[in-house]
Amino acid sequence: MRLATWNVNWLAARLPRVTAWMEEHQPDVVCLQETKLADDKFPSDVFSDLGYEAVHHGDGRWNGVAILSRLGVHDPVLGFRSAEDEHGCRIIAATCGGVRVHSVYVPNGRSLDNEFYGIKLDWLARLRTMLDETCQAGGSVAVCGDFNVAPDDGDVWDPGHFVGMTHVSEPERAALRQVEGWGLNDVFRQFNEPGVFTWWDYRAGDFHEGRGMRIDLVLVSDDLAGRASGAFMDRNARKGQKPSDHAPVVVDFTDA
DNA sequence: ATGGTGGCCCGGCCA
């Protein structure tokens, strides 16, 4: 199974790039974030023509998450049980090829003194609760998406630059570890050295200057981690005309 | 360096 995650920063603008990328890389399951589409505007037919079933959770303006799969889409769950915990459309789950897949877009947090920072920490705690409530220990589980947290200092271009900022603060990293504590592994790290990033600000030539962060993660249960055969970030998808500010992350698994 | 860019929808918000 080839599993991918990509924050596309508005699917309407990115659809040609996304479909071309899927045809080139042939993922079996794709988690998308920041589609910024209402459900009735989601281009299910385009993905259907490529052989993928899709489930989408979006309200049209901000956020928006989806799962595309050519291994089936079973038992989809849109959002948390309580919408007020979710702060927009930020999580969708479905079973694809025997794996419980989650596509997540964690709140940005804005700044350490902003109310959205607390919302971000609460959201990550709520994610852990969802895993506790809906996933069986020992099952095949993947939580993929834009976590808006760089797991450690090797995941940012310059730790000194980020002192006092979100994405790197200890409470955020601790909240991420609590999610991983369900029994998930940051599988990208098995195959890549520190310094491989997934997001670069559009501004000031950050991409070309290498000023990025690794905030797009694929967290998988132990059985999947044991079957992982490779993982990469596709830098080419961040180049050229009208890119997302995120690059996709791909992980390959051998069959069970 | 409080800029810079690029999305939402068309002025302020969000990343």
C-alpha cells in the first residue's frame, strides 16, 4: 500500500496538480487537507475517473479534509463527535484496505498568547481521545496530515528562529507525543534524516533558501511501521507554477 | 527587518 498526505491549500486551485501528481506517483490512499471546499463542491467525479473513492468533510471556506482511496472507503466518520471540539472541518476517518485512516488538519495556534493556541492543545488531546474511543489496540491505524507541530528541533531550518513561536513549543510537542502515545510511530523518521521539510512559507523565497519545517506527518501503528518499506517527501510538488505551500509525504508498506 | 506572499472573497482574515 502506498499512502500519501498533502495539504493542498485550496483544492480548486490545485486540482490539476493533484491529479497529475496522483497519476505520476500512484498512491493507493491520499489524505488531503485544506481543501477549502463545501462538500457539494468537492470534485468526487474527477477522482472517481482516476479510480478513487472519496470522502470529504468541508464547509466551504476554511479547512476541509478528505480521504481518497482505491482500496475502498468504509465506515467514514466526519469530524469529532462534538462539532464545537473540532473548530471547523479538520478531521475525517475511514477504513481503506484494512487500515483505519485519519486525515487531520490541526489548528495552527497563531501565537503562544492567542486563544487559538489553547484550542490547538485541546484539539490534539481530543484527537487522542478519539483514537482511544474508536480504534482497537493492535489494529492497523494511520493518522496523517498537517499537524502544525514540528516534532523536534531537527524538523525546523533554524531552531533559534522559532524561539517563542508556535509549532515548536514544548506543550505542542508534548500534546503530539500524547497522540503518538496511543501507539503510533512517526514513520517518516525511519527513512529520512533530520532536515527534510514539508512546508515552506510562500514569502521571502523561503522554499529556495531551504527555510522550512516538517509539520506534515504520517503516524502509524506498530504493525504498519514494521511493514513500512520507504518514505519520502516530494520536493518537486512544491516547485513551479501555483504550488501549495506544502509538499506531499508518501509512505510505502508491504502487504500484511 | 513586523516586511514578505498567496489563499479565502473582494477588505480583513488566515496561514
